[in-house]
Amino acid sequence: MSEGKTPEGPDFGKGVAASDIAEGGMLAGHVGDEAVLVVRMDGVLHAIGAECTHYHGPLADGLIKDGVVRCPWHHACFSLKTGEAIGAPAFDPVACYKVDEKEGLVFVKDKLETRFETLKAPASVKKVVVVGGGAGGFAATEMLRRKGYLGDLVLLSADADAPYDRPNCSKDFLSGEAPADWMPLRDEAFYKDQKIDLRLNTEVENLDLEAKKLGIKGGEAVSYDILILATGGEPQRPPIPGLNGDNVFLLRSLRDAAALARAAETAKVAAVIGASFIGLEAAAALKKRGLEVHVVAPETVPFEKVLGVEVGRWAQSVHEEKGVVFHLGRKVHAYADGVLNLDEGRSIKVDIVVLGTGVKPRVALAEAAGLKVDNGVVVDDHLRAAEDVYAVGDIARYPDSISGQAIRVEHWVHAERQGQHVARAIMGEDKPYADVPFFWSAHYEAAFHYDGHAESFDPPKVDGSVRDYDATVRYEKDGILLAVVTLDRDMASLQAEVAFEHASEPEPEK
């Protein structure tokens, strides 16, 4: 159970009626103080921990398909048979319990030992090196060890901090609701215990594909048998006078978020330049801290290119109801003496400025080495960029099974899933990458889920009411469904994800 919660539902230790758990159904209850979920699938009963190990989402509100239960909040996937977290953003397993059915009653008692299926890497793979300590890089190293890789494993990160929960940098951590000790994905002991050679503040200067070596700034070269490139994205600082001052903040790293949070403690007015997802999440976090917040952006509707006009206007209204002031269709000319100068002679007096002006993929290392680069590092359907070289996350441009086009996706969970896929591939699993892109964006009490990927689309089709925060929005192009956005419809989002995966009747209600 989560700390502070009392057990809810029936006590499985005392037994529940077998008829209460129909085929394909599930029932949430408890054994002692531990929340437990019982599922009947293909005539077999399974009992697992009832809360997602990512943010404690209620798995009873999730979706079960093909022996996997999916969390309704952020789509983490768990095996019903073993409890293993087989799909990010969760990494820790849920507990598994012994289930007995007798005389019309179901009993759950003893917790079972956690055991995962392991794989075997080729004997030639004695050393795997990962460049990038973000979502994809961490997920790859964690999965390699989990699946039984015993060779040398090196994680080279330019970041000053060990891998952390980056999405929270613009959400709860920035607002002050998530303490710093929540942010690391694993503690220091994990890297020691798993024999992961984590090197922080490490800049890779060059890559020699033929020699299989990486040049390290100020250090010795690092050789590899398999290389995973997970270099992520670089936040953009517009070439506008004054936007490189001490009170102007990028928001990418944990250090960026901590610096902005400190500045917000004494500031009264903040301006966010750019109505991006990060920009508006930062606006919400700063508003929660009590600041007056202005958003300046050249577009006339936030998120219009990604979500369409109706959803974009809804997002804007959510912020305006909290007091955020939008200056849309406006450009920034300069920032000087605490004044943000806009076009048409307008100006705003602000204490701090946040740049939410997008990122670009860090592909310089790959391009200089001779890898194919075209709006990202070009990879095949197994995420291979070259022999013994993989690319994952923000930099990977891969063939999308939904649209049939090559796409590049800048989502946290997607990067983690790609890192996990590559780890399994290194361990001998020969499957193309087919996970559906997914992300969520939180704005105060409201949030939306996005499944799929639509770079362009026809007018969106809305089921329900966007205004009332109860809708499913479909994004199609030439009759092909490419993406689905849901507002307060978690099950519809999960159903859309599964439908995309199976490429059959991709309609959420089916």
C-alpha cells in the first residue's frame, strides 16, 4: 500500500467468492496491509500488487490484454504471470502472490519469489557502452542487467546528475510539490550493485566506427562491442538580445529546474517564451508557486500544430482560469533591465524569463562519425543505425508501423521503451520495434494522454466535450487514424494504444 492508505476492498486472505472474479475480469482487495489485484485470464487466476510502481496508479482501473496489465495513468505494463515491469515508465515489479481456489472461494496468501525470464547475449558482446544518461540510456542499461547481461556496461552521461525523472523537472519538482529525493530513477547503490560504470560530466568528443572507440574530452578513449547512442535533445536559446542573462532559464536538466525554482522563491513575475508543452507545464508550476505568469508565443493557439485548435484553446482556457496571461501572435524583440520588449511596441516587466522554445536532436557525434542523419539518426525497424550501433530516444528516426513513414519522437516514455527494446535485442530477441508513442501532459488538475504520432492531420474528430474535459479526439490523415488524444478518459487511451499495437480496428471504443 502507498504510505498513509488503509486497505480497501475484500480481504483475500479470508477468501472471496470465485463468482466475483469473472473470466477476463479483475477484483481489487488486500492481503493484510498490502493492496492486491486478482485477475482471471484464460481460466487461470493471477494475484499481483494493485498499484503501479511508477506513481502508484490503480491497476484495477487499467486494461488487461495478452497477459499484461497496463496502468491507466502513464501506461506502464506489468506481466500478470511474473509481476515484471515489462514496459516503462515503471521499472520495479509488482509483487506476485499464490492463489488458491477451492469450494467456490478464492484465497490469496503467500507472496511469491520474484523471477524474471532472462536472455543470453552473444559471446562476442563483452562490452556495451551507452552514450547519454537520459530516459533511453538508463532504460537500456537497467534492462540489460535485468535480462542477465554479465559483460562490461558503461553509461556515459554529460549530465551532472545520475539519471532522474526528467518529466518532473517541469511539473511537480518545479512547483515544489516533489522533493529532490524523489527525482533519481535509482540510488547510487544500484549502479554499484549492478556493476554499471556510470560516468557523469563526461563529454564524448568523437566516434570511430571502424575502431569501435569513443573519444572522451579530457580522458582516455572508451572501446565497445555494442554502442547505444541516446544523446537526447538540446534546448534552443533564441538569438534575441538579452536572453542569455542570469535570470533567463532553459528548462531541460535537473540543475536547470533547481536553478529556476530557487529564482522563483524571490521573483514575483515570470514570463515564459514559447507555448510548448514544457513551456505551459512550467507556467503551471510557477503559477502554483504564486507568481504572476505571462506566456509569449508567435502562434495564435497553443499546441495547434500538434493537437488542433479546439484542444489548444481548451489548454489555454485551463491556464487562463488560473490567472496566466497569454500574449499570443507576439514576438520578443529583446529583454533588458527587467523589461521584455515585444513587437508592436508592447512590453512586460518581469523578474525571470523561461525559454520554452523547443529542442533539437543532438546528432553532431553521429553525423561526424558518418552515420546517416536526416532529422535525426536514421535507424531500421530494430533501431540499428549501423552494425553494432543503435540509436534511441529523441535522436532516433525510425520507421513507424502506423503511418508507414519515418518519424522521430521526443517523448520520455517512448525513449525508455526504445532503450528497453535495444537491450532485449542485444540479448538476442529478434523483434522489430513496434511500441506506440505515448505521452501525457499535466496542467494543474487537468491532463491529457496522447497515443500515436501525427505530424499532420485533417480536422480532428471529437467524441464528447473538450470544453467539459471529457473527450476522445482522433487525428487522421487521408482516412488513416494516426493518433488519439483523451481528456479524462484513461481507458479509451489504453484501448487506443492496444488497437494501434495490434493494427486492427484502431478505434478506442472498440
